[in-house]
Amino acid sequence: MISQSPPWDVPAVVPPSPANRRGHPGPEGVTIGSLALPAQDTTILRALVRWLDGALGMGLRYSEDVAGCHVVFASPAALSTCPGRTTVVVTDAATVPFGWGGPITVSSPLRMSGVITALQQAMPRRRSSNPLHRQRWLSFLFERLRAALRTCGHSVLPIGGGQLLRLDAVSQSMQASVPVEQLLSHAHDLGALRPCTAADEDVLQGAETHSLSAFLWRLSATMVEARAPHPPLRGAWRLRRWPQAMGLMAPGHPHLAALLWRRPYTALELAERAGLPLPVVRAFVLTGDALGLGQLEETTRPLGAVRDATVSARFKPLREKWRLW
């Protein structure tokens, strides 16, 4: 049995906001189960899931049916019996290697701090096996960062499990409570962009700060690799400020920058002129536009039409003199 005042240390966890619940699906519907755990750990896990769902609004539920669970807390000996599900390894080892990139582990007996940390890692991973979920996540994240850069201020983006991104459009910096590699490799529960508050600052205290422009270029390249679509950009676009080094590292980017420095191009014109795939060209143009490196201009005519107009102008004096056509 669990006492009324258990000696658990409770970390700071921010519950999902109503805006997050109305936007993209948050952690609602996440079912937690256990497999081959000691009776004490099973009892504690069931109680913690119920408490987290009621007190913090994390949208969790416990189920005895492991087959229908999204996240399973299992002993090391039972891992082979629950393939295809996000698994948290419950071990009694003295030292537990917590790492976002490796297996999710938690020490036994279970404590609230360990369970919450494990769930914060496990909930984003429950969708990562589906490429479509990752594609949507990358596209949504790009659009949110693009919108944040246009606010010209400080904003916060909830990404599920109490994790946050703080975006500064002025300094083009990003503070993340999760590693960048995890943002690019796993689908998250994206919330609504909102102004940064003092409570958000407290949650993000000590979190690592990254260059938002460098991350956006990397995110855009990841989208091309994952075949995640960029948002549409109609009309012709021209470069007004030269990209930073990160924006010129990908193959073909220096050539694209040189072409766009001379005159505006639509994405299709630019792809034909540069001989590059259209997704690569769209990624370069959309990322440069999000970072304010250029501007939309009047739509240019196709290159063939430009050549026809040049030839027509060259023969205009003869046409007028001899009335040939």
C-alpha cells in the first residue's frame, strides 16, 4: 500500500494548456501498462498514473491489457514479449543510465520523479515508428517556427509531456528543454504558439540555448530527407541578405543563393535553372524567407518567354520599317 504522504520528490511539470488540447492531439489517450514487474512497482505505477491524470492533467490511463497500451513499463526479462511498443525498462541497478537517445530506463522501486522523467521521454517516442507522424511533426514544427519569427518577440511552443521551446525572434535563438536530436528524430505533441510567461522562464531555467537560424536550416534539410512538405510560397522570391554559413553547407545552396541574388525566381523556375530537385529548392527558399533573408516580388515570366521577348525586341525596328508582320 502507498501512504498518504509518500516521500516522492516531485519535479516541475507544466500541464498541457487548453489551447494545446484544442490544437494538435496532446497526450490524451495514452495508455500505460506494466509487464512482469514486482507487485509493489505495479501498484505504485497504477497509483501514479491515476494521480498524474487527475492532478496534473497529463491525460494518462492505466490498463491491465498490455496489448492495447502505448507505453509499457517492463522488467528486462520481459522486453522480448512487447515488440512494437514504447518500453520503459524497470531495473534495480544501482546506476540507471538516463539518456534521450538510448533505452528509457527507470530504477526500482518506482518513484514519482523517475516515472515522470521516463514518461516525458516515452510519450514522444510512441509515434516515431510511423514515418507519416514524423513528417507531420516536422512540417508543423517548421510552420510554428516560421510564425514565431514573424512575431518579433518572445514566444513559447509546448511540445507535449511538459516540454517547451522558447523562441526569441529578435536574437533568433531557441531554448529547448529537450535535445535537438530528439526534436528532429521523434514526433511530438505540438501545442499552440503563445507568449512567454514568467512560469515558462522558470521551467526553462538552465535549458540549453541554440541558434534558431541554424536549427531552422537543419530542420529544413531533415524535412527534405524525410519527404515532409514545406508550406506553399506563391510568386517569385529574391535574396536580399546573404545566408549564414549554415545555409550554404548543403549541396547546391551556394548556386541557389547566387541565382537569387541577381533576380527573383519562382521555385519551379529556380529548379529548372539550377538543375536541382524541386523539394531542395523549396526548402532553401522557404527557409530563407522564414529568416527574413529575401522578399517576394512580382512573378517572373518563364525563361522561354524572356528569350522570346528579347528576340522580338531585337527585330522590332525591321518589323516597323518594312511592315513584315
